Amino acid sequence: MKIYTMPENDRNYLENKYHKTSEPFNSFNRMAYHGYEYDSSTGLDDEGIREGLEKLVNSLCGEPRPIIKAKAIEYVLENTRIDVNEHDYFVGIYSWNRLIGKYTVAKWRDETYAKARAEAKSTKNLDYGKTGTAWIGLDFDHTVPDWDSLISLGFVGIMKRADDSYERLKSDGNISEKQEAFYRSIKIEYEALLRFIDRLYRYSLTKDFGKAGKISACLKNLKEGAPQNTLDLLQMIYIYFMVSESVDHYQVRSLGYGLDAAIYPFFVRDIENGTFTREELTDFIAYFIMQFSAIGSYWGQPVYLAGTNPDGTSKVNEVTHLILDVYDSLGIYNPKLQIKVNPNTPKDFLLKALDMVRSGSNSMVFVSEDTALKALMRNGATYEEALDSVIKGCYEYTTKANCIGISFNTFNALKPIALVFNNGKDKETGIQVGIETGDVANFKDFKEFYEAYLSQFDDIIKNSLYCLDYMEKYIHEINPSSFYSATIPACMESMTDALDCGIKNVSDVLVNGFASAVDALMAVYELVYEKKVTTLAELKDALENNWVGYEKLRLKALGCKHKFGVGDKMADSYANALHHFFSSHFVGRKNCHGGNYEYELHSARAFIDQGKKTEATPDGRRDFEDTSKNVSPTTGMDKNGITALISSATSIDLSVSDSGACLDAMLHPSSVQGEDGLEVLYSVLNTYILKGGAAIHFNVFDANTLRDAQAHPEKYKNLQVRVCGWNVLWNNMAKEEQDMYILRAENII
């Protein structure tokens, strides 16, 4: 039921705030656009700011990097155009394309990578990237600030806490030059931020439209202290987000520690005190959410809801329901919603969310708190810390304010199969990317093939970690995180940048093509050794020829009974073995900063991009087609229904995946129609969670609808597809991607 309608003029303004909807838009490059024009008297355009930044950074040669970056941020905040608009409650910042990057972060990144390669005397990580074997790289762009500190202290209090810590360390005689530079950078950035808010406040006083008074009062509160009401809170979150993501060069991967939990105490107090009406509060939430819809990030902006209180009760409250209602009424697919699920989660709330899903609002992922609890406690979190965990990014979980990712590494589990067939050489580039495991035609039995696969994969992992060690030690030199670190209590206690071990520095290691690798192994077993319908020599020839001339053999490979996702015990057992084989490389191992490696069964876009560099494989896949993604089956192979799919996915201990694993489930609309159908969907979710699932999202499709949408895109402008950890519109997908969804929909039972 639609409970909210935004005024048409306001919605039209918001949809055009960040880019013009009438013009072409590339969501991967979302920050490179402008929407409506801002008052030119309020500041410079982007070109003017770039010119100023270049001169500024050149004049700062020899200064510590945190100071250079802080001064660059200060320059943008002092010179960007601003807006306070009659159609919006949230302010406008014109130059939001990370203009400092060219002169700081991008330059320092390239210098660091070159230095690390020279020291390591290895280009293996480059070879792996070229061949789709693995992506090895540093992460200097993902954060979740300490929202508790920001909400309780405000920007003014964050700066005062930094001042107090600095004075304490200085009086004790324990301050180093590095700490001095770090503190100075925080001082520069937060003073610039407060001047920026004051500039917005003074500009708001020149406006006399209906919303102006509320906006002025809000900005006044924020320039003087902590947020006092719901609008203050949301405005603060929004300003932090925009400055961090669009100026400071750090994505913000969660909006509050649960947006509903953050809003709720302000919401209740505002109503009790008569500060705002329920209708006004609903407006604030709607206009806030619409900012992220309008920004249009391809990856989606993460927002999580629900969870569990320390006493075991659910955090679901009136605001949790209201956010869903407003989101549904707006008919948007961004931000992406993550919902924490526990046996205590109220059924009526989950039914509301699932009803939205089956009605086409696919931008939700359901995350098991119990599995997150086990994973986080395995890595040293207390029960209380793990229970109160943060969902960041697509569906990853972490504890609050005590760890930051320093590298983001994705391993292609399918590629070692191809390397076994080619004796370690990449077919497309000719690079000897793997080890020589011998001529596959001479392998005596499946055990020898399986061991060769594990040897190839083992070598890739070890070489990658060798290169990574040289890269990670310089992470803090690329993108000083002063703006973020100032929110983290531990960083302020030691006056140390988060990326320089101010908190735990974590290396993220992801697996792509998991089910494809299992299916490829099983195809070799079944076709060559179990049924003996071919030989390894013939199979090698079929793969070298991309199955051309071997169409019947390919059909047999596609039709193998041992597939992951169909409840086959043998395939599921090999999946479990592969899962533990990969994770065993990181158990107890520390990265070069003394932090953990955290394993995640997550593909992001690697299932497409690494697939484009992976040659034909024994599961029937052709050259350069997509691999499987997440903990999900190979496209079109989950032919035994949702029960078998869940059985396979939960046959492995998903809590071993330290920071998450997601199952992509596709259901036919007929199976979830009516009240009974909604109960079926609820039962599917509960079964997955109770059997040890980690995260799950749903696409409810039938193949005929998708084929019609492909043929007549004008009829399906709002059709959403859950791709991996984010949503896209069907019409924004390439035909090849659409075809894969149609193929999978054809096999739903």
C-alpha cells in the first residue's frame, strides 16, 4: 500500500539534482555529472577548482601527505558552489567529482604500486589481472565511520575530541612528527567543514521559501554542536557522506549503525516534544532516501535495518516500518536495503519486506545475524560486539569502529581448471600464469587431476599474497584517512591514521566462480572417469576449440548430474572441500600490518569481468562467458528447485566465510502469489537462515516476461534485477547479461 507521495516538482528537482535525467548517464562514473546549475556567485565551477588545486598542491611540495590532502579538501570546501533549494531539505555541493584525486590519491597510488612491484621483483599480480586469474589490489576507498561518535558529538565535538587527545599526548611528551601531521590534517579538514556548514547556513538565511526556516535551524545546530532532532541527524549523515565520498575520496558504506536505529530516538523525541509532526518526519526520511536514488551509483548505496538489542529483543520499530513504506511508495531501487534477520525478527515486518520483493522491489538482501555472529566471534569479536555488528557494502559484516580494509583481492576459482588443461599457460595471452602440472592427457585418474587443480590454485594464492605484502605496507601513503579516522575513538586515543594501524587493518580475499569450479571438476569426474564418455585428451581438444565440433559432448557436460545447487551430495562435498581449502590459506595468518585476512564468498562484477578472460571449461561453458557468482549455482544449473538450492548452499559452513556469503535465489511469480505464496517466500527465507545461510536475495521472474522486456524495453522502464550485491534496471543491462537471466528463469521449477 502506497502511504507517501512526494510533490511532483520536488521529486523532479531531486531526480535532476546530481545529473540531468534527460541526458545520457553512466552510473559507473556517477560523480562526473552536474544536475541543475547552482548560483555562480557562491563559488567556482569544477575547472576553476582544478586550476586552484594544481597550484595549491604544487606549492605544498615537501609537506607530509596528510597535510597536502587536507589542504586540498579545504580548498574544495571553501570554493565549491553551494545550494539551498526550495524543493529539498538537504543542501547542495556542486563539485562532487573527487577533484583532489588527480593531484593526490591517484598520483600517490601509481607511485606506490610502482615502488611495491620494484621491491617485490614480481609482476605476477599484473599477469593475474591480465588473464582473469585474480585481482590483487589495495583498498583505500571503503569506510564506515563511527556513527555513534558523530551522532553524540557532532562535527564540533569530533574536532574537540581530537584537540583533547593531542594536548594529552603533547603534555606527556609522546607526540611524534607523524602524529603532529595527522592531527594538523584533522584540524584543517574539520575546521574547513565547519566553515562550509556556516557558509551554507548564511546562504540559507537569504532564502524565504517554505523549507528555508527548517534548513537554517538545522545548519545552525550542526555548526554549533551535535544533532538535536531528526532533520539535524539526517542532514549530518548526508553532509558527512557527501564530503567523504565526493571530496575526501572515501566511500561511506553504511548510513548510520542501522538507519532505523539511528533515527528512532530522535523521531520519538521530536513527536513527544512537538518539534515536528509525523508527516514532517516522513518527509525528511523520504527526501533523504531520494538523494541516493538520484545519485544513481551502479553499486547502490548500502543501508541496513533491523537487528537485535543486547537483551535479545528485535530492533525493529516504527521507523523501520516507515522506511520500508516510504521506499515502496517512492518506487525506487537505490539505496539498497539490507535487513538483519534473526528468529526474533517480527514476522509482519519480514512479510512486508518480502511482499515488496515479490512485487518487484528486488533491492533487498536478508542477512543472518546468527551466521554473522559466528563468523565475527571466530575472528576475536566478543558476543556483544558481534551481535551489534555493522553491515557494510553489499552484505559484508564487521564490528564497529575497530577495523578497516586495506586490500580487496578477488580469486577466480574456475581459472585453475583451465590452467590444468593448458599446463599453466593462459590460452588468450600465452602468459605462463600457472605452474606446469603436466600434460593433462597423461593423468591416470581423477585424483591426479584434482590435485593438479589444487596445486594451481595454491600457487596463485601464495604468489598473490607475496605481492600483496609489498603493496599493503604502503597503504597509508596513498589516501590518508584523517576525515574518517577522526570519528574513530581508538585512532584519536593514539593519534594514528586508521590505515596506519590506528585500528585493525584487514585484508579482504574474495572467491569468484565458486560453483563453476565445482561443476567443472564434477564434469571431468563424470564424463571421463564415471561414465567414460570421453578422455581428457578429447576434452582438452574440445576446450581448445571452444566446443566447436563437440556440441554433443558439450550437451553432456551441461547435463551432468553432479552439479552444485541441485542437492547432489558429491558436488556439495567438493564444494565444501574447496571452501575449506581456500579459507585454510588464511587461518591464523597475519597481513603485513598484523591484521587478519577475511574470506568472503562474493563476486561483485568479477563473474562478468574475470569470465571475459577465462577460456572454455569442462562444465560446458564457452570461452569468456560469465562464471558463477557468490555462493550461487552456475546460471541455469539449479534445476531441482529452491529446496535443493538451499540444501547445496547450506551444506558448507558459511560462517567460515569471515565477512559474508550470499545466495542468489530466483523464483517463479506463480510460486509466490497470494497469501499462501507470501508464506512460501517467508518459509524459504526462514529455512535458509535456520540451516546456516549467510545472506540471500531474490529475483521473482518468469522467462516470458524477461523475453518480452528484452524485445519491448519501453514497456519495462521500472523492471529491476538483483545482479549481485546491488540492483540495476533491466533496460540498463547488456543483452548478454539479460540472456543469462532469461536462461536461469527458464529453468525455474
